[in-house]
Amino acid sequence: MTDDKTDVWQGTLALMILKTLETLGSLHGYGIARRIEQTSANHLIVNYGTLYPALLKLEQEGYIASEWGISENNRKAKFYRLTRAGKKQVERETREWERTTEILARFLAPRRQA
Amino acid sequence: MIRALRALSFRVAALFRNDGDFSAELDSHLQHHIDDNIRAGMTPEAAHREAVLALGGVMQTRERYRDRRRLPIVDTLRQDIVYAVRLLRKSPAFTLTAVATLALGIGANTAIFSVVNAVLLRPLPYRDADRLVMIFATNTQTGASTDVSSYPDYVDWSKADSFESMTAFATRNVTVSSGSEADYVLALRVASTAFDTYRIQPAIGRGFRADEQQPGRSHVVILSDGYWKSRFGGAPDVLGETLRVNEEPYAIIGVMPAGVHINAAAPEEIYVPLVVDPSRTHGFLRVVGRLRPGVTLSRAQAEMRVITDRLAKAYPKSNATIGANAMSLVDATAVNVRTGLFVLLGVVALVLLIACTNVASLMLARGTARRRELSVRAALGADRARIVRQLLTESLLLAGVGGIVGLAVGTWMARALALGLAANLHRAIPRVETTGVDGWVLGFTILISLATGIVFGLAPAFSAVSPDLNATLRDDSRSTTSHRSPRLQRALVVVETALALILLAGAGVLLKSLWTLGSVSRGFESDHVLAVDLWLPQPRFAKLSDRARFFGETLTHLRNTPGVRSAGFVADLPLNGGSDGLGFRIVGRPDPKPGSMFNAGFNIASDDYFSAMRIPVRQGRAFTAADRGDAPGAIVINETAARRFWPNESPLGRQISLPIASEEPDEHSRDTNDASSLATLTVIGVVADVRDISLATAARPEIYLNSMQARLPWPWLVLAVHTIGDPGTLTNTVRNIVHNADPNVPMVKFSTMDQIVSRSMAEPRVYTILLAVFAAVALTLAAVGLYGLVSFTVSQRTHELGIRVALGAARGEILRLVLGDGLRLAAIGAVVGLAGAWACTRVLRTLVHSVEPNDPLAFASVIVLLLAVALIATWLPARRAAQVDPVVALRTD
């Protein structure tokens, strides 16, 4: 099974995928991976292999749906898009993530409270 | 939660589809990446390489994807099973031993459970049968808990609020004739409420009406389906025809449907109304009630107690000690065999436990040999859980195969057991013939197979992973530090031996009691005696003169028949449950207590009965032809009666007086409270005690009335014929003589006295055989376990033993070393088992009354047997150890 680091990754990876699809609408796996790398200004190097189980999980949970189509390169590709449940999930997860970072930020704030 | 379930359902569904779709998606991904790379200026080779690297390996990705897409646990399970099958096939000896052991254990359990299921668990064939309850009478004075009750008691009981309906019935053998020949059939005398209570209805005609229970209106009869078909060929127009029951005309008013009967022990053939009987002291009825919906058995029991308490106050003379005992009908019909079946269930559970221990210890031994394999797997990244799972899969697979074979074996054993029980036990086991495999038996077998697999698989699995597996890799197998077999394995052998000893002790105790029964002094000789059960139809033989004529004629003819030494009539043969007790007075002596009388069993015998059965006359004489109806009443008593009633004096010439309601055709006349006259009888002889009740029960005081004088109308009689040759060959001769004396006397049964003696030992014999067989199985398994352990230890110690021999140890010392080790285990097991046997064998007393629970001789012999077998089991590998060639041993790795 996957080791601990990837598990943590997958938590955030899911949100990144959902957010990417929210912004760009329909996109295939390679495109999603590329987009995440670009958005992170290449700070993140996505192991593309971990992307697909994450996509599959999201699909099994009903947040995204997929269908085969033709890519801009004129190649067959599987395109993913958000479902209605997926849209709600993006909002929910975004809120949660913001709360988490806010809390973390308080811990990391340079000023200590007296 | 719902999301997780949704995902799970996708994953389960995906198990049955292949994931070709993903290959296409991966291809597409790589293609896109390669396109990009080439666009960025890479060579096609470099572009491809980089794309695969970025993906993190195609295979790994595919693996990860598949883990997510399906349920990895199912996949590994499939792998484990395939691997386990391959492994088990590679070591056929181990697999065969394990499967055979398990099949034996599981099969035995399936067999006994099948019988228990058929007899005790399956619902009775009535509608809402779970609400049917049998209500026995109890008697605090005699200690009886499953007694019959009287008609007035039944009527009072049936007012209980807990029951929506209550009925009562009794069986009686009657003669039935519709033409010339008389049949002797089992009739059920039954209250009119039976049809409501049991929810059964005649297929043709109607049930009884309440008014048909009144004397004078009761001459109506309902036929069972079987009797209707055999006697009337299933003719639909039998209603209204007349049947002569005990020579009185009865009108046929109905026919019951097929497969319906009320009497559990033997199916009744006809039904007649239960005639109202006003005597509270005449107990003869079985009472069955149907609980109202929602009423529990304990509530009904509580209400019955209130009622019987009230009756005890209202009728202190008859009911002071009478209570009621409500029991579900299923349990009540099998009340005699319930304990036996449960004991057997316990016995086979022990056998299964031994089988489990045995296989566990086999697995442990193999586990030790497989340590390297497991270590390698661990080193290659298998985690502990995965290895435990693998080992458990193996044991469950073994148990599964063992269960399948066990089911086959068990089905066969169940059939043999059911046949054997039905043929050997004279006390009928209800429904035993319906024994077979149904859903419950199947479920039971699956359940115990699973449990078995887990029980014997857990220990080896955990012990395989318990110490650091890495150490094993480094470890040299020549390790001298662990020269003993693992402690767990030794413990298992001790447990096995202990369990086997418990079973052996049980079998030993039963065998001893059987032997005691066989050698007990019976008081009569059983060889060369033909016993013919007769029935004297009542109205015809109500008068003494008619009976005496029949007796005289039959016996005279028999005496003149070649091949016959002597012949006599008796009411109750020995070993037949004993005669009914009657109260009597001793002339010239006060009653033992005011209002009570002396009590003894009263039998009836004709003049030559004692010589035919070779019952020795100790004092005085037996009856002779001179003791006729008009001569003074003569009685013969047994030695116990002589000692009890006339201690320190000769009983000869002493007199008793017996209340007898003379010449009354009804059997109620045996009820002393209805006494109308007293007969004065003189003791003319004392005969030896015979075991009248059973072989296991010492004789009670018994008084023999003279059949030529007794005014007790006794409808059932046995003709005992002492023959010169094989008694069986005279059957037809005797049949003709009796028929010529009176063609209306049905002969119910012909048996030899030897058969009767053998039948009376049938029950202890059956239990003894069963327990002995299971004990033998247990002993064999334990021996195999011990043998396996010692062999294994020897093979592990070959190196060490070689060094010992090389250093000068004598062969004898090596032999002693190994033998001592094995025997010590057996001895510890025996001691532990002895404690268990001490606690368990007393249970057997509920099966066979003559059992001495902690018989020291039986215990000592089974311990010797166990140790002897253990000695053999250890001797074989020990000898091998002693013959170790030091050169070879030192070279072995």
C-alpha cells in the first residue's frame, strides 16, 4: 500500500484536482497534472502516477465524472469534469483548508502573545 | 459515509471487470507527455524515457491504480488461496493427515448434530408447534418428574389461563376386527380437544365431540391414514362402517391425514374417545396444552403451580404430593434421550478439539520448517499482517477441505448412527429416522469448519511471526540453543493427551459397568427360552374360569409337545420394568403406619413358570396343579420380600390379605383405593430374587400370585417355554397350540429370553460403543500428535544427538533421553486429564444408571493404556534417534 507521505499528499491533491477542474472545466489527466505544476509555479513536482488513483477515488465518490474525448493534440483522452456534488465539495474543502491554514498561521505567527 | 459506500460498491463491482480502460488512459497520458517533450526538443527515446520516469513507472502506477480501483484485500486473498493450494499440494502427506484428521472431527460433529437436529431442533409437524407444551405430573413423594396424570386433574389443569386449549391422551393396545381375523393395534384414547390443541383435522369425516367422551356414547373410532390404507385399501366410503374394538362395535367417523400422529414413541393406528374417568388416583394421561400467543413457558409453569397447590389443598388424599411440570413438546417427546444426545455432542466436541490441537501442532512443526521461507517474504516487504493472513488462509483452506470431506463422512455416519440407534434402543427415539442433512446441518458444518480453521490456524500463524523474523535469516539452523520443540507445541500435545484421557476414562467407566451388568446374578437362566407376548381380550377373559381354562389347555398341550421341557405363564417377565406395586396387609400384624399398607411388586405366574425360567426355589415349593381356584389362595415370594416382611422367621404358612376388586373387567381395579373385597393368601414358597426391573436394578420385594387363582384380570401375559433345542424353531408349534386353545388371542411378539437380556443391555451397550469409538479416535489422534512432535524434535536435534554420540553417549542414554521427553508430556497430559475425567464421568451416570463415576480400576486401566500407546508413539522416533550415525549427523545442515 502507499506510504504515509503520499497519504498526506493525496488529501491536498484531491483539492488541487477539484479546484483545477472548477477553473478549467473539462480536462484530461495529463492536463490536470501539468496545470497543477504550473499553478504551483513548479514548486510542486507531481508524481503523475499518484494522480490516477486520486482521480479514480474522486470518481468513485461521485465528485467527478469522466468520458472519452479528443484532446487538443488530436489524441484520444479521458476528460474529467466536476459533478454537482463535486462543486459543493470544492466549496466545503476550500473552507476547511482555509480554516486549517488560518489556525496554522496563528501558530507560526512571529509575534508571541504575552 | 454514503460516499464511502458508493465507492465501495464501485470497487466490489470492479472486481469482476478488467481494467483495460486504464491502459488506454495511461497510453494517452504518456502520448501527451511525449508530444510535449518532443515539442520541447527531446529525441523520441529521451521523450519516452522522461515521460515514464515522471509517471513513476508504468507497472507501479498500474498497481496503485488497481489497488484503488478494486479491493486489494480480495486480490491478495485470491493470491493467498492460489499459493496455499500449491503449497498444500506440494506436501501431500501433511495435507492428507490434516484433512483426514479434520474430516474425522468435523464428520463426527456433523453426524451427532444431524441426529440432535432431527430429534430435538426441528419443529414438530403441527401448526405453530412451538406453542405446544406437555404438562407432566410430578410427585414429590416418589421423585417422579415426568409422570402421568388423572382425568379430574387434567380437567382442572385445563382451566389454566395460559393455555388456549388443552388435551389429554393415553395409549392402549386393543384387538380390532372387522371380519374374522383379529388385529392387535395401538389405539390412542384421546380427549375431543386434541384436534384443536394440535391443530389437526381428519382428512375424511369429523373429529370427536365432547359428548362422545361420556360412557355409552364413546363407541366411535377414527382411523389413522396407515390403518385405513392397510385394512380398507383407502376406500373413501368407510364412514359409518363398524369395527369391533376389543369385541365391541365402534362406528368409523373419520380418517386422519397421512403423516399425522400424536403419540411420539410409536404411531397410533386408531383413535377412540377418552372416556371420562372420575378417579383422581388413577394416573394414566399425557396432557398437552397450546399456549396462548405471547405466553411464556415459565408463566404457564407458574400458573400450573398455583393450580396444583390449590388441588393439593382441596384433595389432600390424592393430590398432596402432586405438582405439574410444563415442558415444550419437542423436549418432552425426547426427554429420555436428550441427555444422551447432549453428552454425545460434548464428546464429539472434545474429539474435534483434539483434531484441532493435532492439526495446529502439525502446522507449528511445518511452520518451524518454513521459517526461512517466511523470513524471506518478510525481508522482501511482506508485513506481519500479510504473513498471518497467508497462514490463516492456509488453515482455513485446510478446514474447508476437511469440512467438505467431513460433511460427506458425517452424512454417512449420521445415517449409520440413526439406523443403529433405532435398531438397538428399545426406548424409541422420536423422529430419529428423519435424520439427514438440511440447511441447519449444513450451516452447522460450515460454522464449525470455519471455527476449526481459525482455532488451529491462529497459534501457528502468530508463532510464525512472533520473534524477529530477521533473526531467522541470520540464524544457523544448527542452533543448539533451541534444541527443544517450541513450548506451544508441547503444550498442545499435553492438552491433546488430557482430552483423550477424559474420553478414554468415560469409555472405560462405561465398559466396566457394561461388564458388571453382564456378569450380574440375574436369578434366572435365559438360554433355551422362548417368550411369547399374548393379549387376553378383556370381556372374553374377564372371568377367572375362562382364563384358567385357556391357561390349562395351552400348558397341557405344550407339556406333551416334543422339544419342550416346561412352560409357564407370567404377567411380567424379568428385565421388563418390574411389576406394579400394590398395597397389602400382613395377617396378624398392624399396618406399618395408620392409613398405609405394606407395598410390594405383584406379579402373576403359573405353576411351571419358575422351572421354565429356572428360578431356584429357596424354601417351600412353587405352585402346583393342586393350587386351583377352589383351593386356599397360594403365593410365592422372592427372597427380598421374605427378608423385608418376615425377618428372622420363616415366611412359609404366613398370610397376607390383598384388596381386590374382583371380576371387574376394567384395569382401574388395580387401584387399591377402589378395593371392594379382600383376598387372604398364604405363602407357600420363597424363590430367588430376579432382576425384574432391569439388569442394573436390584430386586424389590416381589410377590407372585397364582395365575390359576388370581382374580386380578391381567390382560397382557407372557408364555415362557423352556425348550430342548433352539427356541426359535418352536415358534410355529407354539403359535398353533395357542391358536387352538383360543383363536381370539393375538400373539403380539415372539422373542427368545436371550434376545430380551441382550436388548436390556442395548442402551448401555450403544453408549459404550459410541464412546469407545470416539475415545479410540481421540487416542489415535493424540498418539499421532505425540509421534509427530517427537519425530520433529528428533529431526531438529539430529546434530546435537550426533555430537552426544560422538562424545561417547551410549545408545541407551539417547533412547532414554528422547523417550523420557515424550513420555513426560504424556504423563502430564494424563494427570491433567484425570482431573477432567474426575469431573466429567459423573455426567455418564445420567445415561447409564449403573455407572460408578470414579471407578479406580477403570481409571487405572485407561491410564495404563494411554501410557502404553504414548510409549509406542515415542518409541519409534526415539529408536531412530538412537541409531543416529554421528558422522552423518554432524554433516547434516
